[in-house]
Amino acid sequence: MTGPLVFITGASSGIGQALARRYYDAGFRLALAARRTTALQLWADEQGFSTGRYRIYHADVSIIDSIVAAGQTCVAAQGVPDVVIANAGISIGMDTAERGDLAVMAQVLATNTVGAAATFHPFVAGMVSRRRHSRAARPWCLLREQSGADSLLRKPARRASRNRRESSDDLPGLHRHAADASQSLCHAVSHAGYPLR
């Protein structure tokens, strides 16, 4: 099956499902990652998705090895995505005056910030390489609005193998996926050359 590929985390409910539906209708192949894969499979069946156009991957974005493995499996099975959406995240109220809430904060950061970075990790090298070797390739990463993740992903990272800096700026765009998901999605995908109709 040919066609552009989108990788979406948190795809078993809410915005993740809405994005999956919209991308599918636009002709994309789907790589859907979630902890609740049984629920996700039931939903995909209800949508009538063609089995040749989507795959489901079990992943917990709060566990680095889990989400990285899911991404690597996606690349092996479906190829390097054209769009990556780090949608999975949690929102839990906390009070820093409460000692027990510091553990809650650690959980939120592990999921929303480190988890987002780990989501992109398996794909960045392939997307950057494709961008450099093909003018037609327009890889995009979209990021759900998550505490601290935007500043983390904007900072250039130093590679140990060579004395140079490389960051998400090597991609044509890295956008925060804010409250108006549909508007951000249409804007980003349109500029990537994949208009959603």
C-alpha cells in the first residue's frame, strides 16, 4: 500500500482518534500507537478502516524503551512516517507544597516532555535524511501542547560523533499542537504538501 504515512500516539481516544479518522479520510496510511490496543482495534474496526492502510502498535510514552521500540517497529513495517504527532499526554492537578505531588509532577514530565522527545527519536534521522536527499520530501512533526516540551525540542543537541549542532530546525517545521487541533493540523499538512479535504 502506497501513500503518505502518519504516526500518532495516544490514538485510542479523543484527539488521537479524531486525527486518525481525518488522516485516513485524506488518504494517509496510519501508524497508531497506544497503551489500550484492544480498544483501539475495536474502534478501528468500527470505522471500517482497510487492514492494508493501518497498523496498531502497543506503546507507553512514559517508558522510553516502549515508545522507541514502537517507532522502530513502525519504520521496519511501514517505513519512515511523513508526519509524526506526539499526541499522548496526561494532565493531573498538583500542589508543589505537597511532598507527594512531586511524584505526580515526575509522572507528568515523563509522559508529556520526555515521552514526546522519545516519540520523535526513532524517526528524526530518517526524516532529516529524506529531506536532504529529496526535494519532494516534506517531513513534518507536530507536537501536542505539553508542559516544557516545546523548549526542550527547540534546543540544539550536540552529537558525540561529531563536533556540530543539529536540532529540529533541520526539519521544515516543528509545530506545537495547540487547542485548535483541526486548524493546526490543516495548516501544517497543507504546507507539507498533503492538503486535508
